[in-house]
Amino acid sequence: TAEAGLAHHPADGELRVQRAMALLAAGDYARGFPAFEARWEIGEIAKADHPEPEWAGEPLEGRRILVLPEQGFGDSILMSRFLPALKARGAHVILAVKPPLRRLFQGLEGVDELVGLGERRPPADFVTYMMALPGLLGCDPARLPPSPRLSVPPDARARARKLLQPWEGMLRVGVCWSGSVTYKANFKRSFGPERFLPLARIPGVQLFSLYKGPLLEGFRRSPASALIVDAAGDERDFADAAATMRELDLVATMDTAVAHLAGVLGKPVWNLLAFAPFWLYGPEGTTTPWHPSMRLIRQARPGDWDGVFAAVAAGLEAET
């Protein structure tokens, strides 16, 4: 175990990260989030270059704090719920976002200024990172902050309604089969779009692809594209994605930003999990307090996507 390894190698960053993940998966957030600061030690992500000191819990009344993203889009969407608590400390909160999240986060509660990552930064007294907020502010799995209200602009809503209107009256299901291909464990959590094809044959069901990324052209050239409508290929950003999800009846996806966006929107979402999933979902169970509208469908054994999709098919047949 990580604990046993750390007894012999206390400075091993990878072991320290694994211990943090185990604590988080067990729901021990009080120890897990501070321990998760070890993620900076293993070379997978790097801190931004900034002159301001990192916030370590000092009083924030009348101070300016810049919150930076650090990992995937899903992490920023998930952790945005902690920004109101940061604002409640009396801070002027400046949130830096990658461009695909800018419209979605416009007017986000707890944020005074929204700036694009890479733009000239306004002055700040402190800097912190999105994934550090639960550890710094306190986080109890029994009393998590509610999901934030996200901005879905009128033009995005109009685009989504036009796109999905021809299938009105059917059970409209959004699907996604891969996350970021640069994430080293993506191969464990992902699968091919052909996995969804048996679901497309269920009477009354129409599938819509929510995937956008480097595998898109392969999907468009595959037989799967004849049965799964590409609803995301020409999206501009996550605001467009959110608008599409709001028009759907259900989202069924592997664990990626699509799952977190659907969960924050309160959309019914079935998260199809690999055998050893992200810490957020713990080792067992079909629900998570982070996303009340989410159902977890887990592999019974490593690599057992057949069992997962048998459960999805049975669930969809019950819905129609």
C-alpha cells in the first residue's frame, strides 16, 4: 500500500499522491485534500509563474486573490462550487479560465473578475489553484457546497434547440466515449463509440455524440456516425455544450468533463466508470454527493465494459 511504501520512502511524490487519492476515495477530505498538494511533486503538472504569494489561509478581508486552473476542464467545473465560500472570506476574487470555459463562467457566483488564461493579469495579493480550494476552505462530504449556476447564452440555447428539434418526442441521449487523449490514464476510462451502437437500436432512442477532440474525424468516418448524431463537432465552447445537454433527456458518458458538466447542470447523467475510478466516486455505490443527478455504473472487474453496457441497455429500455 501507499502507507507501507511511504514508511520506507517518505519523500516519494508518487506514493504521496497515491496516499492522498486513497484518503479522498475513503471520504477523508480533511486529510486528503491537504495531502493532495503532493500532486505538484510528480512532474505531471506545473505551477504557473506568478510573483504573488500562494494563499495559505491568511485573512482575505479587503484582499485580492487570483484563482488559477491547473488540470482538466472537468476539475474547474467541479470545483467552481467553492468560489462563493472564497468570496465570503471578504476577498475580491479574480478567476482565470481557459477560453472554452469563459462564456460558461460569465457571471459565476463568487467571482468579481473573469480573465482569460494568458491575458494580462490584474493585480492580486494572493494566488491559489482551483483544486486547492477544498483543502484551504474546508470540505465535508456530508455538506458539500451546491453546484453553481452556469451561464448558457441565448444564442447557444437557440443552436441547441435547432440541432435537436427533429428528434423531439424520442428519448434523446447524449453519449461520450473518450476524454483528453493527453491524460495518461485515458485508455483505462475510455472505449470506442461502437460500444454505443446496440443502444441506438432500442426503439424510441436517438443518440447524440457529445465528443469533441482529436478522435472526432475517426468517429465521423466510422459506421457509428450513421446512428449517432454528431452534436458537438462544431461547438464553440462549453456554453454550447451546456445548451445541448439542457435539451437532452439523458447523458451517458465515460468519466470526463462531459460528466461533470451534466452533473453541475442537474441533468440526469449515467457515469460509466472503470474498475478503479477517480477518487470522487469512492470504491462502491451508485451515487455521489458531488452530483445528485448522477448515477454511477461501475465495472465489476477491470476492463469489463460488456457488463457496464448491459446495465446501460437495460436502463434505457426501462426508460422508453
